[in-house]
Amino acid sequence: MQLAGDIGDGPFGQTSGDYNFYSLAAGAGQRIDAALVDPQGSSLDGVIVLYDSAGNQLQLVDNNAPGFGELLSFVTTKADTYYVVIYGST
């Protein structure tokens, strides 16, 4: 499954308050990949976070500097609904 979205498309698009939430169902042993493409030269410092249905944070990715993307890759341990949150800070 591939989803697309834009950071900066909501009412807080020009602040650090713009969060994009994605919900997906996955079985045990499935891989979840989430990528943030950040145009070179951008001042956006992107972050990707993965949660389970109980709200437990499973992984947070904030490895790169502004102007570079982020990639989260996670293999599930149980069937559940998972939530990917992508946001940026400037």
C-alpha cells in the first residue's frame, strides 16, 4: 500500500503543528515502510513515528538534517491496527 500526503497542507502548514496521520491494518510478520521525501534545500526537518492500536510508540525516525528525507521500516510482531505519523519541524 502506498499513501501520499503533503506536510504543510493543513491550517498549521507554516508551523511545526502540521501532523499527518495514517492508519493501516497489518498482520503479524508484515513489513511497514514509511518514507518522507524532503526536497533538498528545504528547511523541513521531517520525523516519522509508528504507534500500535494501544498508543504505544514502536519506532521514531529522525536521523537526517533538514532537506533530507526519512525512512521508517518495521516488521510487525502481531496483527493490529498501526498508525504512522509524519510531521516536520522548522
